[in-house]
Amino acid sequence: MSFLSINKVSRFFGGLAAIRDVSFEVGKGEILALIGPNGAGKTTLFNVVNGFYHPSRGDVLFTGRRISGLKPHQICGRGIARTFQVVKPLQRMSVLDNVIASAFLRAKDKRQAVELACDSLQFTGLYEDRDMISRGLPLGKRKRLEIARALATQPELLLLDESFAGLNPAELDESIGIIRKIRDKGITIMIIEHHMKVIMAISDRIVVLNYGEKIAEGTPLEIRGNPHVVEAYLGDTPNA
């Protein structure tokens, strides 16, 4: 049984298909990257998986159970968490309180919520910043706070939407390390990312979207050499 199954999913806005008949599977414990040009439908697909949009047709199954049509909090309760391309912490609250708010999805009381939150902050290297008001964090740490908030819900599947965007080289290396540690914890990851060096370094498989349709799927090596992908997305400089 596949861990996550995307089965001929389409999402229409009026007469426009943001994604059309997209199908692929994500295996438990793997890192699957979703890449493609801007406007290819990547974030729309994430929004379908985590319940912000219902598919116009097709189904999403998680651990064999249909989740398309459920609300985001119900899907999160099933074990799917996500981050967002534009990070929006609770700006007037401390870093710790931001994560505590997420931890209450699983926690039975305040003590357990604090414990889960502190574990997430330790894991993401933000524990020393726990008392800082979140709006004062630099971008790199705000990105990590977004990951910490998602991890505090104790997900089985983590959807990462451009968690590396805007980071400097040192922050990129640090974030790659965190992603690998997340996978080592047994959490499956699906990631949208434009940094091809990152994608080629951490992904087990890659799915490529273009104009809302899947044009390729395979290992990083297979995708790098796929002429359709090179033409549509990678261009002549796949390492850029």
C-alpha cells in the first residue's frame, strides 16, 4: 500500500485547470521533490493534499484512506503537516508560544504542549531563541520556526513549500541538515523547491509539473537527463 497516493487529481478555477490529471505516489520514509516553473501548479497540489482546496476531480489517499474533501485541521490530525512559502508566524507571540500553539493539536494539556514545543525547538536549533518575539527573527530562523511549528503536530508526512527560498549558503547547509534529520526520524517529506542543488542532494525521487500536468517522474539522475524537463524547466544549467 502506498503511503500517499495522488490519483488523477485536477483542480479548476473557473475554466482554468491549475492542475490536470496528476498522479503519483509517495513511499513511506522517502523525500519526494515537486519541481517545475512558476505557475506549474505545485502549491495548488499541496493545497489539495492538505485540504485548502478540494480536488475538482480525482482523489488523494493517505495510508489507504481517502482524505480529499476533509478540512485542513482534519488532515493535520491524520498526520500531514505543511509549511508555507510565505512564513507568517504569530508575530506578537514568542517563538516558544508559536510552537506551543501548534503542539496543542496532539497535547492533552499545557505541560505536554510545552514539552512537545521545546523538543521541536531543540531539533530545529531554535531553543536558545525561545523567548524572542517571533517578528524579530531573521528570515532563516523564521523559516526554521515554520518547520518547528509543523513538527510539533507530530506528523507522519511533512509538506515543505520552498523552505530554502531566500537563505544564504550557510543557512542552506543548515536547513539541508535539518531536512535529513527529519527523514531520519521516520517522517516522510514532500518538498517544493527551486534550489536545484538542494533538490538533487536530498531527494529520493522527483516529480516535475509544467502547465499543471506531470511531465516527468524519476530519480534525480533520471530527471537531470530528461530532455523534456531540461526544455521546460532546467534549461542549460541544471546545477544553477
